[in-house]
Amino acid sequence: MAPSTQIVSVGRQLHVYSDCFSGPRPATVVADFGTTTHANVNVQLDGCKDRALLARFRDRPEGNTLGSILVFEPLSPGEQPDMSMAGHYPGLGQFVAVWPPRH
């Protein structure tokens, strides 16, 4: 995975991966820092498949916002996210954000 080369801006959609679920979940950038590599994002969880994680998010003052998450370039087809580069969020797990694939 390569660090993002695009400027992250509010309103953009990213894909978030975690050790708490399989596959990506959509996330909206809610705060940017004028950089290419970090943003605050609101993660949109699946209320059916992610119930336990959703409950843990609800217990946090930040709710479903992940602060200063690292942002990476889109994954290649078949590539899995490198969770060793993920940020750890206490009580939740590890998360990493990538740009959606370019079609």
C-alpha cells in the first residue's frame, strides 16, 4: 500500500478496512488537515452485520468518527490492506482508509 498522493478534502468518500469486519465500509471525510495522508472520517457501518462494532462506536464520545486516520492509494485488484499500517483505536480495533478503486 502506498500513502495517498491526493489531497484529502471534506465530503470525499473513502473505503475503510478493519480487523473487525471483512471487506470495506464506506467513510466520509468530515475534517481534513490540508494533507494527503490524514483525515477524520465518519464510518458507515452495516447495522445487520456490524451490530457489535456499532454498539462499541455508540459508547464513544466521538461516535463513528475515526480521528486522523491514515489514507492510502486505491488497492490493486485482489490486494488486501496491510493492517500493519493501520491506526489502532482503543476499544474498537485497527482501521485503515484507502481511496476507492479507479474505474
